[in-house]
Amino acid sequence: MPVLSLVAPFLNEQASAEAFAQFTKAIATDVKNRFGLDLEVVLVDDGSTDNSIGRYREVLDGNWRIVELSRNFGKEIALFSGIEESKGDFVLMVDADLQHPYEVCIEMISTLMADDDLDVVYSVRSDRRDESWAKAFASKLFYKVINAGQRFDMPENAGDFRIMRRQAATALLSIRDKRRFNKGLYAWMGFRQKGIPYVPAPRAAGNTKWSKRALAALSLEGITSFSSLPLRSMSVVGVIIGILGMLYGAEIIVEALLFGTNVPGYPSLMASISVLGGFNLALLGLLGEYVWVTIGEVKDRPLYIVRRIHRSDDAA
Ligand code: UDP
Ligand code: MG
């Protein structure tokens, strides 16, 4: 019988373990009856400091494994390790906090099962419309920058909540980027993909693990691993400032030669030095971001380290 792998990373989610176990139980029955699929649950402990693993071991049913990472590696890497551990013909990725509604999971599975020509079915958050004007603008700008001049298109608001055929999952694993900007990688790998709109449910329990700072860092990761637009535009700004400087210089010379005007020294010097200095530093910082990413790739450390794998048959 074909197997569906349910992959879910978690970080301190002991409070929603019980609900998650119910969720997987329901999915297991449903996919067996409707699509003739066996369910395999692969959880990834991304460095939890609470008793999440203990809780999951108590409440999970059926065929499950928990990949215990040696520390917190971040959701992107945790997901990667989960996919690598999974063996199913289909891989469905969800959050452990049950924000990804059951009905949407079933809808994604049935959409993929119904169409042999599809490789990936992903979900698109459709609740972003009532966000503040500034946030919506920042998001639009981000996708504009990142999609500029690419051969592939990164859909807005499409995240990790998706189902892939094994072939697509293998392709994703073959991308060895150390700093993983998943949204970009899903688009980069291609295949036939289809989006389904959804509205996330409130968390089953606990709080979001994402801070504003982490989100900003992730966006920067997206830019540095997918776009050279900031670097190029900095060069353009540099050239423009250089030309303006030359024009200004020419004007001073002409004025001095023809009219004997006294060249005003201090203010103009200060202005040009600080403008140029500022741009130089900004460009250096930007360049540094790209260099930092490069260093990470060159060091070629493993993506993650596993401390232990817990299995449903351990208990037996
Ligand atoms: N998560 C993780 N490692 C992290 C941060 C989060 O495995 O470093 C998990 C978390 O337990 C949850 C999922 O990733 O199952 C999504 O995180 P969260 O709910 O905090 O993000 P949000 O839904 O608020 O975007
Ligand atoms: Mg969540």
C-alpha cells in the first residue's frame, strides 16, 4: 500500500501534543478509507527544552518516529531532516501547533491524488488582506525584489504547508543550501505545482516561536540567497553619485576660471565626504551580508545533527 508521510517540526509544543495525536489519528483513518494510503508520522524535535518528546511518546498512535535534533536548528532545517527521515510516496508537511486545518490537509491530499500530472499541492494564506498598509507594502516590495529577473516565480504567502510526491521531495533534499529559504527553494525546484487558499486556525496552545527579528532575518536570508538586485542597485547609486560629483567639480573649476569665484570649501567638503562615506559603509555592510552567506556555504558543515531517533516500535 502506498504510504503518506506526515512531517511536522516542533519546538516546545508539549501543550498541543494531545491535540496533535488526535489530528494524526483522524488523518490516518481518513486517508486509509478514502485514498488507500498508510500513514507514517515523522516528528522533528527542534531542540525543545520542555517535555514535548515525553508527551508525544505517550499520546501518539500507529506508525511514528521522532527525530531528536541535537539542538535548535530552526524550522527550515528541522523540516529538511524530517523529509530526509520520511519514507512515504507522498510527503505532507504541517505545523505541530495545529494551525493548519484538517480540512485543508484533506483537500490538498485529494487534489494531488486526483491529478497524476501534479507533483506538488501547496497552500496559500488568504487572510493577509486585513493587514496594515505598511506591512502589505513591505511584503509586496519583498516579493518584487526577490522575483526580479528570475526564471521562476515565487508565489506570495505560500509556505511550508504543502504536499509533495516523493520525486519532488527528493529534489528538495538534493538542494544542499545551508541557509534555507524554503519559499524560494520550492519555487526554484520547479515541477507542476498548484496552490489552494486557506486561512490558518489559531494555535492549539502556546505561543508563536517567531519574533519580529527572526522574521526580518528570514527575509534577509531570502534576499541574499535569491537576489543580486540590492548589490546591482548599489552600484547604480554609486555611479550616479560619482557623475553628480564630477559635474559639481566641473562647475567649481569653470566658476573659478571664468569668474574668479572663491570656492566655498568646508561645507561642500563635509557634505560630499559624509554622503560618500555613508554610502560606502552601507554598501560594505550589504556586501558583508552576501560574504557571510558565502562563508556559511563554504564551511560545508552538515545541515543538522541527530541526537536520537525515537520510534513507535521502541515501546513494544
Ligand atoms: N518551530 C520549530 N523550530 C523553530 C521554531 C518553530 O520547529 O525554531 C515549529 C513550531 O513548533 C511550529 C512550527 O515550527 O510547529 C511553526 O512555528 P510557529 O507556530 O511558532 O510559527 P507561526 O505559525 O506563528 O508562523
Ligand atoms: Mg504556528
